[in-house]
Amino acid sequence: MSEQEQKNAAAGQRQRQHLKEDRQKTGMMFENAGLTRKNEDFMYQLNKQLDAQGATAEAKSALLEETMTALLEGQKTGQTAKGLFGTPTKHA
């Protein structure tokens, strides 16, 4: 393996590790919010959709906060994320 290939392999490994840590942080953020497992998954998928669509940090934060508040209120009466918002892609 050439020196350049070794550098590329090391860079790829660092990138994968960073992405893994980022996913874990995001998951923990929703896990500690008091949401049901399905609603946590909805929030995680919504977050991924907003990233994929290139939403600004302010818009993303506002939508996630608004959605989280609605989900926490909806959980009290048995409403699901899908029932309130449809799919994460549609809601984003």
C-alpha cells in the first residue's frame, strides 16, 4: 500500500468514527427527552431529513423543538408522531 493510500485509509477511518459519534450524540439527545421509542425514532429520522435537505441551523432547531413539544403533549393522549405529522420526510 502506498503512502497516499495509507493516508486516505486513515482519513476514511477518522471520518467514519466522526459520523458514528455524531449519530450517537443525536440519538442520545432524543433519548433523554422523555419520548417513546417510536417518537424518538421519528425525531432521529426528521433530523436526518433536515440535514439532507440542507436546512439552516436556526430553522432545524426551531422545527425540532416545535415537533418535540407537540410529541410530548401528544404522548399524554396516546397520539403518535405518524398520526400528528405523517412521515418524517413529509414533515421536514
